[in-house]
Amino acid sequence: MSKISPLALVEKSAELADDVEVGAFSYVGPHVRIERGCVIHNNVTLTGRTTLGERCRVFPMAVVGVAAEESEGPGQCVIGAANALREHVTVYGGTDQPTRLGNNNLIMINSQIGPGATVGNHEIFANLTVVGAGAVVEDYVRTSGFTTVFNGARVGAYTMIAGYTGIDRDAPPFAMVQGFPFRVRGVNTENLRRCAFGEDDIRALKKVFRDLFNGGGGEVNARLLGKLVRKPPDNPHIRRLVEALARAAPAPGDGDD
């Protein structure tokens, strides 16, 4: 049977698994569904058309599913399993499309995820990370404090974002990025090792990063990118990098082999 504090307000039409815990002064709206093993701490607000997957923990003062002020109708959120939403986190519900959060993510204090954003799996967002409306953050991304991902931008998988960085355009996968506007500082080697990437793949990524970013981390070498687009490399990780860079800024052909 659910363990609901007598000081919590759970609407009658809300759907809660039989072992869900809800703390004092929390609110669970009428269109919310909470799966097994979830713990909703005190002073939490779950509203809109929100689904919370199994084994999630939502900490005090977090708000999930609220629609942006200019939106009409309830926000929609689809939250996966085993997520931790720490204190004062806000996940806005999307109206044109749901806000989606994958599995096994840690979203730290005062972070915000905008309406219609898509966040992948195994992320760690440090305090005061902001992900804008419609942005996409792929799997295994790490952020530092005061990171901002602008509306509609995409952050590639396995990337590390330094503190106070503004992602104002698409950021490539496997990278370490810093600054505003951001620059690519190299390959996120430590994260790749922790995710079981082999040393050969890491060395190959380092070489192509040096060549594509000319050692400076600014604009991509469009001439080389064009060659790699026309003749995709055998390494699947480099192909993924090339595809991401080409999608962000298509490289003109130069006619060379």
C-alpha cells in the first residue's frame, strides 16, 4: 500500500503504484502516474500529464510537469526509471511535444529542463544547469555548474561541459567544451574510459579532433569534414562524430579526394 503522508494532497484520479511514498506538503495532480519504487519527498509538486518511471526519487521543492507561462493546456512529461531529481529542480512540461527524461540520470540542485526538451540516459547535471526548450542532450553527458544549453541546441553523447559554458549551437559528441561561445578543448578521455571505450578508439578520436579543430577548438576544418562525409571512416565513433558535425554545419565539397 502507498505510504502517503496525511499532509500530502494526492488527487483521486492520480495513479500511484502500491509502494510509492509521498511526503508531507507534496502535491500529486490528477493526470500524474507514478510507477513502483518511487519516493516523493516533502514539498514536491507533480502536475500536468506526467509519468514517473520506476525507482525515481524526487527531492524537496522540485516541480515536475508545470507548463511554461505562455503555454496553453497542461504540460506533458515522460520521466524514465531510476532518476534522482534533487532539491529545487524544475522540469517543465511540453505542450507541442512531451518533455522526455531517460533512465539513470542525476539532476542536481536548482537545475531546469525546459518544455519539449529531450534528455537521454546516464546523465549527470551539476547544480544550476539549464536545458532550454526543445534542446536535446544525448546519453552520458556531464555538465558543470551554471551550464546553459540554449533552446533547440543539441549536445552530443559522452561530452563534458565546463562550468559557466553556454551551448548556443550544437556541440559534438565525445568532447570537452568550454566558454561562451563554447570552444572544443579536446576529447573527454576520462568519461570514455569509464564507459569502456578502448584505447585505440580514444587515440583515433584524439587524432581526428586535432585535425578537425586545427588544435584551436574553434571552427571546424570544413575541407577535411567534407572529405570525411564523402568517405566515411571505418571507426563507428568517428563516423558518429562526423555525422554530428555535418548535421550541425554541413561541409561544402571541395572536389578533392
